[in-house]
Amino acid sequence: MADVMNLTISRPDKPDKTFPLVEGVYSVGSDSRNKLVLPDPSISYRHAVLSYSRDGMWIEDLGSETGVYVGGDRVRGRARVEEGAPVQVGTYVLRLHKGAVPPPSAAPGGNGSGKPAEGSPAPAPAPAPAAARPRATRDDEMTDTRRAEIDRRRQIKKQIHTELLDRLDLKRLTASRTNEAELRDRAGAVLGEIIQEVAPRLPREIPPAELRKEIFDEAVALGPLEDLLADETVTEIMVNGHSQVYVEREGIIYQTNKTFVDDASVQAVIERIVSPIGRRIDESQPYVDARLPDGSRVNAIIPPLSLIGPCITIRKFSKVPFKVDDMIRFGTLTRDSADFIAACVKLRKNIVVSGGTGSGKTSLLNVLSSYLPDTDRILTVEDAAELRLGQRHVVRLEARPPNLEGRGAITIRDLVRNALRMRPDRIVVGECRGGEALDMLQAMNTGHDGSLTTGHANSPRDMLSRLETMVLMAGMDLPVRAIREQIAAAVDVIVQQARMRDGSRKIVKVTEVQGMEGDVITMQDIFSFEQTGLDEAGRVQGRLRPTGIRPNFMDRFKGAGIELPAGLFAEPEDVLPGAIPAGNGEDGQHPEWHRLRRGAAG
């Protein structure tokens, strides 16, 4: 018998099962639609993805609650699995090893019943294209067991939470301005007593220590959000009422088993977020934009506008701001395009970052801002302060909502106009949404070169149309041609960012605004993303490559002492026709290609 790679699945209370492993991608979870079904409450309905090829085996955690461990270390994203290494998935242990081909009875579906055995790869049709795969957010993808577990956990939390409020009277302590440290100590002590009393009656799958932490966080902190905010793999958190909490990991949305006790608990968490920054939420102002101390963006909306209860959406930002090398590693842009954009910032070109919601505009703006000279006086203007600049001379301005009487609002437009009186070298506007676009364009045209901003648009051409619309929102009765002339004179470069179908964020266009021809603003693409297809896991493949067109301001780089390689803007075919294919360089191109192209350029 020939040796093959086998997968052995072990569980303490059941005999081991071994199956031959063929090359492919296996979804792992408790739901029957997975290729590898592991029915157990500790397993998420779609827990992980196991991929096996000649290069070896890899496993990727899909945001499960209990996690995936390889050799005792928790997997953050994707990890390689060596032969014989234990892979802990809930209560199961998976091992890859060589061995003889198992008899037919041990093969998938070989139990004589025609149904897949527990732990065996379930027979399934060929994977559907990525666009046709159902989203992981559908409620019907949760098993009945998972729903029952979540409901039971929420009821237990509600009973203990009510008892805690009765014994501690948190509202009275808060009103008496008990300091936070004392409040947390007293709440922790009382909660410990309650948990100790009810521990013997708790279901086996609910550990008392874990339950204590959840209720403590909900009573005096941000509840279930605490763990999600600490999880570096989570990029977005969505609370839909008290019973549903979703997260985004690597561009894909998953439902968690975390819940709040009731709507009042969600409302209390919202108030804890908005109060420290001087904002409010109530029936007269039922929605609010806010931020967390780390700069993460928060939006909250409550009844009567929300019909399902209080909702929270948190766009998380990395604790350590992304750098350009991180963006290159993520595949957002290439080294060549990064060098060009950095040179444009240093040359004091006015740059607009455009893209759709969630495309990563603010993160990219942070990276571009890092190229601003440390000697410049930089003013940032934002609705909710999110930018984190490392330069020494930075003044941060934040808009203010109206007070209880509906007065005292300070808009972004007010701040942009005021910023012009503060002797700025550079102005960075977090996002242009309305009439402030007119003031921003005027600033760019009156000596404040090198300014940066973002805007919502699906393409560079759409961004120009959006700017026209926003200027008209300022209430100025200007001819369209005059507006276009202002835009053409002010904006030098548009960087278009997009969120791809696999959830990744990529720069798809770097476009120069050339000027006016008649009544039309002329543009030309300097870099453009070329998609070559999808890999077997549904990830977008392609690269951001030069179009072969040099920008009109190329000569100004040399005058400013900024050196760019002569071959930076050459199309690959123009230098080495068909010589080297795309490879695995960190910027999406073959490393050898860069060496040869630099040589050809010289």
C-alpha cells in the first residue's frame, strides 16, 4: 500500500477517526454544510478553513469564539501546520500524518449509512464562485444548538446583572460621583459573591470566571465589546440591538455568540462612550458620531429611529498606526506606487483619497500624512478625531455637535475657515462631505499647497463630480465652469481605494488631474490595478502597475531634489517583454523583475 497523508480527528470521549487527505480546501465547523463537520457546542457554525496542497497544510481561524490552536499557540489569522503537530479546534484535536491508505469503511461516507460520519468530510458539490457563496451573516447558518446556547447564556446574565444592580445600586453610586477605581472594586467584590452563590447551578458549558468577566464588563465597562476591542483580528464591530453582535475579520462578517443583557445595557455602553468627549444621545438627538480613546470611530443610533433597539458600529483602528510597509505587505499598494505618492506629498501636491465606505481611506490618509515634513505646521480638521500624526508641530481640530438647545454647533467648514487664520503649512481634512469642499479648494489655491483630504466616490472621475456637488452645497451660486476651474487648479492627484470582493483593500488608481480642455477636466492614470483572477480561497489576485504615462510635473521632482528611478513609470512589457511573470515579491511583483528593470532604466 502506498503512503498517503492522513488526517486523524481525536476527541476524549470518542474513538479516533482517520481519513485520507487530498489536495483542496476544507471548511470546518458545526454546521452540516461544512466539508469537515465537527458537531459540538464549542465549535462555531463556520469555525475555520483547512487547506492542503503539496506545499503542506494550513489552517485559518474564521473568527471563532473558542479559537484554533496549533502546538498550543492560538492562531491569529492563518498558520502552517507541520506533520504531527496537534491542532486544537474546540474539543477536537486534528493531526496530519503519513500512513497506509485506510480501508474503505474508514473513508468519508463509508459507515454504510450513506451519511457522513461525525468528524468526516461531508460530501459536497464543487465550491461555488466567491461571488455566489452565501454571506456568513445569515441567521439561518447558525445551528439550533448555538441559538439555544446564546439564549440560555443571555438569560443567566440578565438574572445575575439584575441582582448586581439591586445589591450595589450602581445608579446611586454613579450619581454620588464615586471614583471609577472604587466603583470597579465594589462591583467586582459584589459580583464575585453572586457568582459564587450561583456557580453550582450553572450549565457546564458556561465557566463561572468567564461569566463573571462578561457581567462585570457590562456593568462598569463596555460589556461584550471589551474582548472584541482587544482582539487585533477584529476590524469592525456591529451591535444590532442587545441580542446580536457581529464582527468583521479580514473583510468578512461573522456573528459572534456575545450578547448584551437587554437594550438598557446597550444604551448604557453608548453613554459611557460618548460622555467623555462631550457628546450626548437621547430622544431629541437619537444618533451620534463619537470615538474611542484609541481613535476608533463609533456611530450609535437608538429608538425611535432604530426599530430593533440601540445599535453601535465601531470601526477599529490599529493600536499602532499602519506604516507604508504594512500597506505593501497587505497588498494595498506596491513599492513603486508608494514611492511615487510619497514624492507627491513631499513635492507639496494636493492629494484627494477617494473610495467607498470601508475602503480604508482614513488608514491610507494616516500613511500619507506620515510623509509630511516634521518642520511643517500641520492642522488636522475632523468630525471625530481619528488621525494620528507623529510630527511634532500638529494642531488637531474637531467639530462640535449642537447642545441641548440646538445651538453651539461648530462644523468642519467653520474649522477649515478658521484653520486658514492659524498660519498652517499643511491642512489635512479628515473627510469632505459638504460645503467645506469649497473652503478646502480655496485653501489649496491660495498658498496652502500639499493639503490632503478624503471623499466618497467610486472612481477618480466620480470624485471630481462629487467635489462639484459639494461646492454647490456651500450655497454659493457659482457657474459650473468656474467650479471646475477651481477643482482643476487645486487638485493634483487622486488616489482611488477600493474594497475588493474578498474584503481586501487595494489602491486601484493613482490619477493625475491635468487641467481643463473646454468644459471638461482632463485626467490620466499613472498607476492602475490589474486583476488577474481569484485563488482557490477566493482571494483577489493582481497588481498595481504603471500605465506607462509620466506625470506632467515630472520635471519638478528633480528641481525639488527628489530622485525617482527613470523606469518607475514604464510598463513591464516596454522594458522586458514577457520575460518574467508576476511572483511573490512583497509588493506583488517578482523580486527579479525589480532588479532587471532598474538595470534597464539605468
